[in-house]
Amino acid sequence: MRNLKSVNKKLILILFIAFFLRIVNISNNPPALYGDELTMSLDVNSIMHTGYDTTGKFLPLNFTMGGGRPVGYGYFSMPFLALFGSGALGIRLLSVLSGVGIVVLIYWLGRLIFSKQIGEVAAALLAISPWDLSLSRAGFETHFALFLSLFGIVMFLLAKKRPWFYIVSILSFGLSVNTYSTYKLTLPIFFPLLLWFSNLREIFSNKKNRIVLVLSTVILLLFSSLFLFQVSVNKSESRFLSINIFTQQEIKNRMTEDINERRNLNPLNEKLSKLLNNKVWEYGFLLGRNYLNNFSAGFLFLNGDRNPRHNMAGTGSLYIVELISIFFGIGYLFRKKYFRVMIFIVSWILLSPIASSLISDPHALRNSFMLPPLTVLSAVGLYYLWTQREQLLMKIVIVVCLFGFLMQFIFISQNLYFISPNKYSRFWAYPARIATEIAVQNKEKYNYIFLSDRIDAVEFAYPIYAAIEPTKVLEQNKSQTQIGEYKFKKYSNVYIGYIPDSQAEKFINSLEGSVLYIGPTEDKKYLKSAELINGLDGINALVLEKKELKI
């Protein structure tokens, strides 16, 4: 009993740290909502109040504005938007809680496969993971999908003693594939591995499991039918079909040029040249490169995927010293002859990047399913090192690891909480937030306020930050207001739409009354008396042109 209390205290402390690191200043760091957060918040808020998304679809199974994006994250965010509004806290809180939930689940995964001590180490690693910290601090659907998937895995492993957990597990997997598209491919290829690791024969031969397994199979078939319906009727995978390596025109053109060049330069006969130089081989090599890049030191330990939105800590997905702990983790599994466990964990890691390899280079969102097995393997290595701490060499390695974690965590915290919010504010559509705030502050001072939709995401940002009623947003999406030759979304005296930069001055002067025009900095050269507004990065973000009433 004393040990159990000690474990609970450790886990509670770990969870407190995890929650604090994820929730602190969440409304202003990241400094603004980026495009996907904005459109999802608009859609969910609209559904909550009208039953329709912002495109006019009733209780949709996919969000049209997100290119067929699954609705799981949006629907599960409804309680938080209802409590905290459609701003940053409302749309990000589900991701924050998902991060804390994943810490709990990684503890149980480590405990079920190995021991409670390894579970604690895994939870501690996940709590300070630069990869998961970045995923936790924005409304990323993949993070909630990762939570659901890991919950499904833990429930499946626990179902040996409580068979009805199989139903919970399948439900969780089904919700996951309806939360982030990558999991529609990742989970089906992972599930046979989970069945094998859980001892398939034992599961199906146990008579007590039959009713539960039948119900689980029915649920699985229902989710499969829903998936087929979404693909065939709702065109849910339209975005994937447009961005995968087999449909990107740029890749096709480059590949054709390379093949033709090699065929022309090859002195072999024509048939042999065509056999060696064709799209089948080229796509195979491209897939192979994409896949192997997911295990590169650059992605895992040094630079991450280099996208400031996915990699707010400005570092690798894992700590550099985890090269050491993962190495010792594999060594521990070999030494203890845990071959079944090792096959399960390593196969999990190897299967995770397959879906993202069909689209691009390493991607922290699409590869998030790699995080749990890598963390558990790293925890195994650290635990093994600790058990060998009586040896002088192991003591040195432990000190190096602890020092490495501490120093890198300090720099990660600096980047995550202080530097990145300012340096990369444009990646979060911060100029759109500034433009909205300026427009709201000046509504009573001007007859017309125009927001150029060439400001990234401003047409979505204004309704969120200005708290426009969903019915008005839906109305403006269906029917816009025309002034001269241009159409605008109109909210009171604020107009959002496209005005060519070279025509902005002429358009402003053609209107009767006072005008405030807010546009991108590119418009400066066409506006005579424009005022420049800087962003958090100290660089010009917006241009303001004012036309006052002549008295």
C-alpha cells in the first residue's frame, strides 16, 4: 500500500507539471489562431448555435472549409467552446487535455508492458517532450487522434481481464480515424500487430469474449461503413487526393524530366533503358526516401520537421540524449530476451510513418503515432541505466543524460514560451488578429472599414475575434455585398474582401465618407499616406490608409 501511494504521488506530480507546461499562457502563446483553428472554431460555433456549419451543411460528417477534414476534434471541442467562447482557450483546451491524457496513458502502457517504474519514467519523459508540448499548445486534430488511439491500445491490453474493454477500445479507434485522416491508414495496418501482441488465439478461444467480440466487430463494421460513406459521398479525402505524391503535378513534371533525361543519355538499347528508367522505379525511390527520412537524426533529434507551427520548441522531436536512452533500451530488451515486446515496439515505430510517406517529408503532425513507442523505448533505456548505477561507467552515462535533459529543456522552454511566439507570429496568422483589433477599435470613427482578404486568414479571424454571431457569418458566406466592382463580406461597417493593391487608393477615394483601409504591406507602394504596423517579430505586418471627412 505504501508503494502504491508513492506511485500515485509521483504520477500526480508528473501530471501537474504536464498540465502547467501545456496550459500556461495558452490564449496568447501561440499568439493567434492559425487558419485551421479559425475555420474549425467558426464551424463548431456555427453548428452549436444553428445546426449548420459555415458553408450551410447540417451536422456535417466532414468540414468543407478544411478540405474534407474529419469532425472529431470539432465536435469534442463543443463543451469547451460553450464554456470559454470560440477563441484560443476554447479551441485549444481539448488539445491541452489530450496532452495530459497521453501522459496518463503512456504510464499505463509502460506499466502493462514492463513495470510501474518504467511507466513512471515514460510519463515523465512525455510530460516534458518537445514534440508533445508543441502538439498540446494548438488545436491540432492529430493530438486528440493520438490520445484516442493510445486510449484504444491501453484498453485493448487491459481487456484480457475485463473483456468489455474491447468495445471501448474499438470505439476509441473508430473515433480516432474520424479525427485525423492519417489514422485512417495508420490504424488498420497497426491493428493486426496489436492482435498478434495480445495473443490472438487466446482472445478468440475464450468463450467469455464471444459476445463482446461480436459487439466489437459490429462497431468496427459501422465505422468502416461510415468511412466508405465519407469517401464516396462526402469526398472526405479530397485533400489527401490532391496532395499525395502520386497526384502532385510538380512531382510528376520533375519525374518526367528526369526519366527523359536519363533515357536520352543512356547508351543501352531503348527497351532496357525504359526498363531501368520509368515512373514505377521513381515513385518507389521517392517513397523510400520519404519513409527513411522519418528516422533521420535531423527529424528525430536535431531540427524536427522545421515547421514553426509543429515545432514551436525549435528543436528535434526528441531530446538529443535520447539517442543514448533508446540505444540502451534496445540493449535491455535484447539482454532480457523480451523479443516479443521488442518486435511490437519496433514494428509500431516502423509502421507509423507509412501514411505520411505518401504525402511528403517528415511531418510532426502526421507522424505523431511514433511518439508513444519511442518514448517507452527511451524510458526502458533510462530505467536500465538506473538499475546499473553502481557501475562507474553507468554513473557517468546517467549524469550525462540528466545534464543533457536539463540543459536542452532550458533552451526548449526559452524557445517555446518566449522566442517562438514573437519570431514566428506570422505562421499563426497574427497580422489577421492585429487587423481585427484595429478594425474593432475604430468602428465608431469611420463610415467604412475595409479589410483586405490578402491578409492571411483575416476573413476567418474577424468573425472569431470580433465575436460575430454565427447566423451573420452564415448569411455573409451565402450572399455578399457589392461595392463598385468588388464583393465583400459585411459586418456592420466592416467589409472584408479582395481589392487589387494597385486599385486600393482609387477605390478608397471613390467612396463618400471616412474610410480606414487595412491591407498587407505590399500595398504600401500604391498608397500615398499609408501607415505601417509592425508585428511581434518587429517586421512590418500591415498597412493602414486613412481617409478622413473634410470639414
